Amino acid sequence: MRFRPSWLRRVLQVPVVPTLGLVHPDTLGPEIFEEVVAAARTGQMLPFDKERRWSATKSETVLVGEIVHRPDLTIIPTLNHRGTGMIKIHVYGPAEPDTTALRAATHRWCAGYGAATGRVIWFTPEPPPTDTATGTRALIKTFAQEDRSGAAERIRELDACPPSTQDTFVQLAQQVPETGLGFLCRRWREGRVDGPIFAAVDDGVVLGAIGPLAVMPDRDGAAVLLPQYFGVAPGHRGRGHGRALWRAAMAWGAWHGAHYQLLQAAAGGPSESLFCSEGLTTLGFTCAVAA
Ligand SMILES: CC(C)(COP(=O)(O)OP(=O)(O)OC[C@H]1O[C@@H](n2cnc3c(N)ncnc32)[C@H](O)[C@@H]1OP(=O)(O)O)[C@@H](O)C(=O)NCCC(=O)NCCS
């Protein structure tokens, strides 16, 4: 499958690539889209795919035969095999898409491919109106020398904490189910994490955590700090633990040679406000509706 560079470039507004997610803006172009489609045909995972850290096989694949590619619109459906299955329709177009028609198409694809749920996602430079779609801000953190001094006193590496403190990590994970810290806690207990987890500890109790911290080469060989699971216990928010954890993680990234990190934050949420106040650059917004 070849993408016409002029057709695709016209509609690429935010550097999100099907099955890979957010990529460095310099990587965005027809080539990476063609690599993702080629990977779908062979079933192989691309060498720079960040999902490698968790799995040897790719869970999401492009439905190559269903791609729509026109001068002003490219639609790329993907199927995620994990759990009960999900169809995700990536819509690259100049304006707000016709979500009614796209949701109907998603229902048909869900039925055809045996997926229980579907989503339509599209990309805009501005936040979406909150009543029509959920929005996620895409951001990039570019590392500087100063980031090295960001480590905070009250932040500890979880593996270096006494066992009684480590035991409280599971309680934190239970309090913030939306953060993925439950998954991280399970992997950590099994010894299957690829880097350190930092914890905000008070009186021997883990109140917040960020991790695992790991760096890998991106498509062009630049070192990227991989996304972390990140959360603070609801009863202890607003006291600086989140910012301290974030700065400690960025200090780790800077010391380990990271050039940048890509992040997504729910529009209007506390992490968006935290990341913007830390000087990260906005790359645009992903808008989504359930089908
Ligand atoms: C995001 C989160 C980790 C912040 O933790 P925290 O300990 O409350 O953060 P801090 O007290 O250090 O606050 C840091 C900044 O976050 C932002 N923030 C915190 N709470 C906020 C709120 N309720 N509304 C809006 N912004 C908020 C502010 O910018 C704040 O800076 P300020 O105090 O100078 O205004 C926490 O809210 C959380 O766990 N949220 C749920 C999970 C989540 O969103 N994880 C991030 C996924 S990317």
C-alpha cells in the first residue's frame, strides 16, 4: 500500500500513527504509515514500537483492505485483538469528520471482525468542544541539562524502600484504578518491569508513584523516554507529590540520555495542567467518540 505524500501531508495535523500512537513530529510522513501497513501484512512488530517493552507480539493491527485514501481524507481502521477486541478508526481530514457516518461504519467493522467495541478518533490543532468528544492533549518534553537537577528529597526508588513501605504500593494502585498502576504493581511484583519506579513516600506509606523509567531508540535512533504510569492517592493530591514525582522522573531521563518524551493528557484534567506548567510543548489534540 502506497500513500500519496501530497494527500497525506495535507491532513496530518497531529503526529499520531495508527498502532504506534504518538511519534516525534519529525518522523511524521508517508514512510512511517507505509511501515505500519507493511508490519500489519507480516505480523511483525516494528523495532521502534514502544509496545515491545510489554509484549513480544503486537496486539493492534491495521485493517489494510479497509483503508480509505483520498485527496482530502485518509481513514485507517485498526483491530486490537486484546480482550474482547476493539476497532479504532483513525480519521485524517481537514475538518471535523462526519461522526454519525463513521460510527455506523465502525459498527459494521466491529460486527465483521468480531470486536466488542469501537472508537472513532481524529486530530485537531485545537481542543475539541467537550460536549461532543473526549479530548486528549498530545505533548512533547524535550530534555535539557537543567532537568538533571530535578530530583526531590521525598522521592524514593521503590526497590530501595523497606519491605513494609513496598507493601503499601498495592494500596495506592487500588485507590487509582484509572492510572494503570494496578497493572504496573502486578508486573513489578513478578519482577517484569524494565526500569525503576519512583515513589512519593510519607511516614512509610507510598502516596504516589511514577514508572517504570526506561529509554529506547526511536525510529531515527534518538533516545526517547518511554511513557510512565503515574498517579497520586486521591486523599493526598494538591500537595506537590505529583510535581515532585514528575521532576524526579525527568531528572532520571536526563541522566540516562533521553532526548525527549511524548505524552498524552486528558484535556481539562490535572495532568494536563501539570505538564503545561512544566513547559511541555503541545503537539495538538486527539478527539474520540465511542461507536
Ligand atoms: C496528575 C496527578 C498525578 C497530580 O498529582 P498531585 O500530587 O495532585 O500534583 P501536585 O500537587 O504536585 O500539583 C501539580 C500541578 O498539577 C495540577 N493540578 C493538580 N491538581 C489539580 C486539579 N484538581 N485541577 C487542575 N490542575 C491540578 C496543577 O497544575 C498543579 O500545580 P499548582 O499546584 O502549582 O497549581 C494527580 O492528580 C493524579 O493522580 N491524577 C489521576 C491520574 C492521572 O491523571 N495521572 C497522569 C496520567 S498522564
